[in-house]
Amino acid sequence: MIGRFGRRRRDPARGRRRTELVQLSTGRQARVALIGNPNTGKTSLFNALTGLRQKVANVPGVTVDLGRGRFPTPRRWIDLVDLPGLYALAPHSPDEEIALDFLTGAGGEPPPDAVIAVVDATQLERSLYLVTQLQELGLPLLVALTLFDAGGAEGQGIDAERLSRQLGAAVVVTSALTGFGLDLLPHELDRVLDDVVPEQPGDRPGPIPPLRQAARRWATAHPAAFRDAGPFRELLVERSLIDVGGALERRLVDALGVPTRGDLAEVRHDLLRSLAPRKSLTELEAEARYARVREALAGVVERDEATAYSPAARRRLRADHLLSHPVLGSLLFFLTMAVVFQSVFSWATPLMDAIDAATGWCADLVRANLPEGVLASLLADGVIAGVGAVVIFLPQILILFTFLLLLEDSGYMARAAFLVDRLMRLCGLSGQSFLPMLSSFACAIPGIMATRVIPNRRDRLATIMAAPFMTCSARLPVYAFLIAAFVPRRSWGPVNLQGLVLFALYLLGILGGIATALLLKRSLLRGPTPTFLLELPPYRRPDLRSLALRVMQRGRLFLTRAGTVIFAVTVVVWALAYFPRDAASKLAVEASAAPVPGVSAEAEPPSSRDAEAAQLAGSYLGQMGRAVEPLFEPLGWDWRVSSAVIASFPAREVLLAALGTIYALGSEVDEQDAGLIDRVRTARWPDGRLIFTLPVALGLMVFFAFCLQCGATMATMRRETGSWRWPILAWLYMTGLGYLGAWLVVRIGSTVG
């Protein structure tokens, strides 16, 4: 519905399913970009439109994921691309560059057929600033007015029809939360695609006409400038002149040479001398665009001041005061994080037990129906165990993602970033680094990619180096296994000791990341502490459907990306432990399996483990472990632990599968496996000493808290930094720190007794 709406307006179709759209037989389709400011409900609208018909794909040539999905209109299929949020087409960070490149076709893909601009009804003036820039691109444009329920709660009514006339663009009112307008948006998009008069970029007058003319002359004189952008070249040159030191100016300098910077400065100087000597082009653009926005909003917004200061508004102010309080807000933040980690440790156990039982049943079925040999071992201990080693982590990952997304959608995460800014500034960073580091708790890869929103390169590098210290989901199985095996099950009301140890390990990773950032900002990456500006989004009730879609999407990404690595490494570990087959060890295993007079059939013959250990010791994996055993012996590790740690360097979550294979239990074991727990508790050195004491187990946890054991993370660091220098430095530094931390824990623990 395009029309007038306000705080008392109700959607007559609220609660009904969206009407089914009849597809034409032509098979037409169009590619549409979805763009808007951060926290405008853009992703919720994307999920509401595309549903399960979506995927995450990389931008060509870079490592940033864009949401891509499909939805039908009455006349065509729409391929919808969810671009990173930004406030203006003035790129200073890699994320903003990607959005502008996609819109102008400078990033390797053709420009989109149309643009849907998501506009926050509660922040019209700020949101329409971006719309005025999008209009100058000449692409068909549809404005989706979202969050109007919040606008009505603040006593604000908006005449959408008048806004459409005065803005010169189609406007449709939508709400992903209630479904309002979602059945109309496809029809309006069809009309925009079919009826709009084609425009060339730059046909509409720019905010500063002399600037547009100067950009046209400069682009004509430099045909190599933004060659890939085609008809958008003049607009990109104009942006280069406005945004001093921005990403576009740097591109021109890289492509045309250092003198280009002086040429641009000379053009700016000539323009300002004739326009406003005491101002910058950025100020002139802002004044002109906001004047245009105020003209478009004339008579559009109606406010009810009595509602704006309602009890609900006062409650939000009190909540902000509490959440941003230095003491109370910090306590609430740490309490929230503790609840999240307790839940991850406790709630996932039943699901993981069920997955473990299913994996074991499948492996037993294979062994029962195939003759003993390489094929049976490959399928049971390699393939099935590899699949189980992937799926067993899924419950913990889904629970963690659910909590993080709930906190983000409710508006709490932005307030936590504001609160943590005080702490981040102590190490030379800002709250802008908080969200990438927080994302690293699920996986360091999206956390590192999220640093693209940080404009300053030094701060971005420091955050990238600190992100792998955050305890990602891959460390959870290792922690859970060692905690279950060596930390007593003691509880004090709702708090249990095992959960406290897990929380302490998370805190250890946080401290390691903060200390690393502080060290870098005072040495290799020395520079001023960045200013942190953050707009606090309104409190919202999370959209459960959108939340479920995003959780499923992240689970699918884990299975397809990390899962393939885990599966491959599990099969490789099986092969290293299985070959070469020693004939004498095999005969010893078969002899030990024969019935022994006077020995119960249920009891394990004493020589069985010795024979299996002899086979593993002679395998390729055992040989590798024995070769490095002297290096890790100060940490209390024998060749078996060393072999498992070596196997886990490409992906740390492989440790359990490696231990299961090494201890002849099969690689389908998980962190709750009683057999594996018993084996590591009773494993001994040749002189009879226990290998896994409490200090050794704690030292191993500290090693995993610090060490960089993830090949995918290192590859991502290389792509984001453009060099192997930083990932190699990170690997050496973090591995050395993990070794030192484990050694100190073992020494102190042995001294204390």
C-alpha cells in the first residue's frame, strides 16, 4: 500500500500469509540491489522477501560475503543482492567500496537492473541523504519505507504518497516484522522496472553543478580513470574530488600515479576559490543534499509530541542509562555473556549425544556387514567418523549463533559496543573493532572479514591480528572434552564449575586479543586512537522468522566450509594412522582378539592395547609424533598427544577425531565419549606415570586458547591484508604464546602439586 500511515494505522492483512504471485511463462528475471543505512531492517526485509531461496556468495576477487536470494513478482524472478550497509556513497572502508562497485559495475559484475533503497521511517532525513545519491546513478529506484511501527510509537505519521511525489521516486511502506506491504512491493518493483524512463548516470543535476562539469572535463582528459565503470566514470571522478583521501582517490593514484593526487587537489582549489573559499566540497555537498531532503520532506511528517514522551519512550531512556552505565552496564554485559556460554555448554549435550549415538550406530553397521580391512576401516573410521566429527559441533554452533543474533537484533549489541569502547580505547582501538571481534566468537573468518567496516588500515590490521584469539566454535569441542574429563562436576545452584572454567577460557582469549592489539598499536601499528561514532538503534522485538533463516544460513556455511575441512582432515588422519600396516602388529592384534581360557569375553585382553599401540606407533602419524615428542615433552605431551595436536593444526576441531583414532577408538568420538575419556585418564608414560594430569590438561587448554590452528583463518588473513606477512607473523606469535602459556601452567601446577 502506498499512502498515508501513522501510529494508529493497522494493516488489514496483518497475520495473513502473503498472496501467492502468479508467474508468467516468459521466465524473465532481473538483478536488484538492496541497499540502505545500517540498522534500517534491510536484512530482515531481504529474509522476508527471499525466504529459503537465498545463499551467501563471495564478491568476485574479494572475501566479503553478500546475501543473494530470489523472489517472484507477477512478471519476473528477482535476483536480490543484499549489499553492506552504508550512510553515503563515499567509500572509506572496503565494505563501502564493495557496495559502490556493485552499483556502478566497477567490481567485475554489470550494474544491477534496479535498486531498492531501504529507508528508516524514524530517521527520514538521514536515510534520504543516501537516496539522493542513488537517484543520480540513473538506475530504476524503489524506496522501501521500513520501521514505520517504531515511527508510529514515537508519535510520527508519514504521508508516503506526498513523499513519493516530492522525492520523485516510488515509495512503498513495508514491515518485515508484521508482513505489511510485502505483497505490494513485488508489484511496485515490476512497475519501476517496466515503466521508468531510462537515464544515463549524471543526467540528473548534481548537488554542485560546477563540480559536475569539472569532473566531466577531468574524466575526458584521463580516459584510463575508472575504465571498468563505463558510464559511471564521471560520477566516480566527482566522488574522488569530494572525498579527500577516500578510497576512490587512492584508486586513481594507484592507477594513474602519484601526481594524480596533486591534480585533484588543484581542481578542488579552483572550484572552492569560485564557490566558497572557506568551505570544503564535502560541506558544500552536505548542505545541498540536506536542502534537497528537507524540500522532499516538506509537509510529509506529522508528530504527536504527547506520544513522543510516552511511558514507553521514558522506559527506553532508562534502559539506555542502565546499559551504558560504566559499572552496572559492565556487570550486565559479563552476566549476559556468562549465561550464553553456560547455555552453549549445557543445552547442546542431549543433541550431541543423539548425533554421537547415530554416528556410532552407522559405523557399527558398516563393520558388521563388511569384512575387516581397509575398506571397512575407511568407511567406519574415516568417512562416517568424518561426517560425525562435523555434525557433532552443529548444536553448539547453532545455539551460540542464536544468542548472538538475538542480542544483535534486539539492539543490545550496539549498546555493548558503546560500553566496550572504553575498554577498547585502552589498547588503542575503538568500539568499531568490537563487533568484528565479537563475530569471531562464532568463527574468526567472518570476524576478520567484518573488519572491512574499519576505515583506518592500522586499526583494521590490529583487529585482524586480535580476532583469532577470540574463542571460536571450533575450540568448544576441545574445551568440552578436556573439561568433562578433568574438571569435577560441582555445582552451586545454577552455576557449575565446568561452565565457570569454560567462561574463564573465553576470558583468557579476550585478554590475549586485547593485549595483542595493545602491543601492536604501540609498536608496529603505532598511531592515534580512532574516534568512535555509533548510532544506537531502537530497541526491537527480533523477527523470529528472519532469525531462524540467518541461524540456518550460518549452520549451512559451517557445514559447507569448515565441515569440508574437518571431513578431509579426518580422512587424512585415518590414513596416516592406518598406514603402513605392520604385519607383525596385525597378527598380534588378531591373536589378542582370540578367546583366552579363563578370561571373560567382555573383558579386554591385556595384550590388545599393546598391539594396537604398536601399530599406531609404527604408522606415519606415530612417526611424526615421535619426531616432535622431545619438543613438546616439557608440556607433558607424549607422542600420541603430539600427533593429535599436529593433526589439528589445519583445523583445531580435528583434535578429538585424531585422539580417537590414535587411541584405537575410531574417529567418530566426541567430547562426551566415555571410552576416550577413560583412555586419556589412564594413558601412561613408559615408566608408569600418568600423561594427563590436571596441570597438563589445563596447559593443553591454554595452548588451544592461544595457538592459531586454522588454515582457513590464515588464508582469510592473507586475502584481507594482501600479504602472507601478517598471517605468518600471527601463526608464529600465537603458537609461541600458546607453547609458553602451556609450559607455565604445567610448571606452576607441578610446583603447587
